[in-house]
Amino acid sequence: MQIIRDIAALRHAISAMRQGGKTIALVPTMGALHEGHMSLVKKAKTLADHVVVSIFVNPTQFGPNEDFDAYPRDEQKDGAMLAEAAVSILWAPDVSVMYPPGHVTHVEVAELGADFCGAARPGHFDGVATVVSKLLNQVRPDIAIFGEKDWQQLAIIRQFVRDLDFPVDIIGAPIARAADGLALSSRNAYLTPQQRSDAVHLSEALNRAAQAIAAGENVASVLAKAEQAIIAGGFDSVDYLALTNKDTLARLDQYSGPARLLAAARMGKTRLLDNLAVG
Ligand code: PAF
């Protein structure tokens, strides 16, 4: 596995890899890799000849009071996991390579980014859309794979890729879960043992709510009950819990066919996301 940190060397390596019509999949990450990321890598390997994984903790998607400095970083461990998985390139640019002095352009996906995580984290999705645009232009992959855990992020990426004519297929990969059902996330590392065992109440509440909604129960009362269960289970607050159109993310107060339940809840300083298909 080549570890590359500058754009000229990346371009050179990508051209060499493309010889003979070989295809490339990109798996963008912020590192602190876990089984969820590795399931994306595994999927990428089934879909392309070469896999490029990027590790870049993107400052522009963190707000001023968020955990950019504290975000877990362990490039040595991440590199060993990726080498073991026979990834071709680890693309690990420094902040000064991604955002050299004078960088002013950003990508904004207006409507889809306004609600849910966008409301709780102003500017977050502009940072995500900008860095993912840059990663797609740097690597120029045939496909790029993102986890469905960040459902709103995935919807936003699909939207700007369509709007800006990026020549890439965006693939969503199912949420990887721990044995008790908790969605895997790098931020789970922040949880104390007690918080970690309580955190399961988020996925449990979503599962019960999805079943009740699909069975025809009133959406508002199912969501209210689920929110109470999440708080009773040890969370401090629920940022949002909503039934949405799975593509436009419009909030739905009635269930009439395939939809998505989206949730974010806070436990101490940690904010956990989860989502589930309904129907
Ligand atoms: O989901 C993530 O890890 C990040 O938001 C991404 C897509 C790598 C962009 O920084």
C-alpha cells in the first residue's frame, strides 16, 4: 500500500493504477477506522480493481465548539488495518495540502443541508460537500462508497454529484452495527462503559418505532414514545427524531410507503446518529 500526501504524487500513482483499464473505488474517511469503515473497504474491493482510502480530519466540517482537536487520530493503526485489507493507496493529505493559503471556494447544498444535522451544526454540510468534491477531483474514482449511518450526508453527496455532473457512482453501504445493535462510529470511543451500554437504547427505540409505523400506528405518537424511551434509556437530549422521505428528507407526518427514520441524540458530550428504513 502506498501512503501519499501530495497531489502530484497522487495523480501519478492513480494514472499508473489506471493502466489497462483498471477501475478505482474511493472510500473517504476521517480515520479512527473501525469495522464499519472496513465493511466499506470490503465492499469497494468487490466493485473495483483498486481501492483508495482517504484519511483527512476535515476542519471545515467542525464548528468552533466541536471536537476537531479531540477527534480520535491514529494513522499508524489505521494504516496497518488498510494494508492488511490490501488497499492500494492511503491518501492522507495535510490540512495545508487540502486547503492551501488563499482557498476560498466552497460547495453548498442548500435545502437538503438545512434540517436535522445541518440545523444542529451550521456550516457542517458545506464543509462535507466541499471536501468530498475535492477528494473526488483529486482521486477521480469510478465509484465512491459512503456509510448509510450518515444518511443526510449521503443524500447531500448524491445531490451535488448529480447537480455538478461529477463522473462517479455514489454507493451507500448498510450501517455496520455492534452485536447489541449500536451503529458503529468513531465517536463511540468517547463513551464511558455505562454510556456505551445505555447507547443501545437509540437503535432499540428506532426499531420499535419503525415496526409500529409500518403497522399503521399514528406517526406523531410513535415518535413521541420513542423519544421518551431514548431519554429514559440514558440519553440527555434528542436533537431530532423524524420520519422522512428517504431521498428528499422531507419530514412526513403520515406513513404511505418506504421512508426513513432519522435520529440524533446526545449523551454527555457525545452526539450519536442512527437511522432505519421503514417499510
Ligand atoms: O463521513 C465522514 O467520515 C466524513 O464526513 C467524510 C465523508 C469523510 C468527509 O470528511
